[in-house]
Amino acid sequence: MYDYVAKILPRRIRHNYEDLLRYIDAKVDPAKFIGFIMLFGLGVALATAFNAMILFSMAADTFMVLFFTSYFLFEITVYFWLSFSADSKGKFVENILPDALLLMSMNMKAGITTERALLMAARPEFGPLEKELSKAGKQVLSGKEIKYALLEIPRRIKSEVLDRTVRLIVEGIESGGELSDLLEQTAEDIQNTKLVKGEVQANVLMYGIFIFFAAGFGAPLLFGISTFLVEVLTRQMSQFNLAETGIQGINIARGTLAVTPEFDGKRKA
């Protein structure tokens, strides 16, 4: 039943769910999971709207609006929870990836074969990457070509850095270059990129704080000073007592300052 319900969603959305479930290593059938979430969301939305109708005596149209809103929020929450979990796993792998590459490089420089270096680099502190490296090493030992075993790793971890790194390693293997040096240089590049990203984020944060301070404190302060100056100028101008004077047929009449603290733009005669 869940399979038929899942087919209601567009194919692109179903594929997104399948990718997210694969990234978080969920041992469930994607179609059944999608169908269950859709039906469970209907139950949650119906219960929410029904209880709200009893408590607040809502009309039928308000009930329908609340029902669809609850259902939409539930589905969005589930999707973003899956996406957040996949992103967290990918960020963790990106942080420890340089250490894993350096470890593999040192093992290869010590004369260990590539497949054994993959297995020896699978350390428990590497978390999800440890599992993927161990799986790739076992596949290579069982006869699978190393480039295909490595290309399977980014399919289960959501990380652009990992995907580019694996493809770079595969290209190095195919070109016959010194793999240990390539791994070491790649690890250094990833660390440098991480430092640059940290500096950019720090600068963006500093600019954000400055803009917030200028908008939240600087602008009201300048507005208060300008209002005070207008009040002072208005008070000083009101103290002048200019008599109407005729100069060559032109009358200069006594008036008041056109700008007031209220900025009403009205001129007083």
C-alpha cells in the first residue's frame, strides 16, 4: 500500500528522498518510507485540525486551512530533518578527510599496497568514513577494480569535497601518477580551503555585526541628534525679531523656520 501512495509524489521528489535516505544510511525501503510519511502526515494534520476545531470552535473553511497547513509543515519538517542529518554527516567527513588522506599516503610510502592502505586508513575515529573505506578496501580485495570501489563512496556521503577528492584520486590512478604524493597534496589543499572558508565566514560575520549595529544603534542615534539640532535651530530662529523692511520696493517679511522637528513640511507665516 505504501508503494502506491509514494507514486503520488513527482519522480524528482521521490529521488530526493531516496538520495537522503541513502546518505544517512537508513535501512528502509524508500518507497515504503515515503508512503508511510505521507499517510502518517495526514493523520497528524487531521488530529491537529480536529482538536483545534473542538477547542476553538472553528468554521469549516478554517478547519481546512489548518489541516493543509499542518500537513505541509509536517512533510517539510521531515524532509529538512533528513537533509540536515545528511549535511551533518557530510560536514563531519569533510573535517576528518585530510587526516584520512595523510594516513593513506604514509601507508603507501611505507610500501603498503593501495587496497591495504585503504583498510588500514579505516580508523574508528573517522566515523562514517571508516565504514566506507573499510567497505571499499574489502571490495578491492575481493577483485573489484579500485576506481569503481572508490566511486561508490560519494554515493553514500553527501559531500562535494569528498566527491571531487575521490574523482581526483581516480584520475591519478588512471594516469599512473604517484598516488601517495597526490593524496598528500590533496589533503593540504583541503586544509587550505578550510582555512580560507573560515576567514571568509569570519569577515562576513564581522560585516553583519557592523551592519546590525549601524542599523540598530547608529541610525536611531543620528536621527535623535538631527531632531535635537532642528529643535535648537527652530528655537534660535524664533528669537529673531525682524521688522518688515522695504528695500527698493522689495519687502522682507518676518517668518519662521520651514523645517520643524515633526518634519511636516508646512511653512508658518
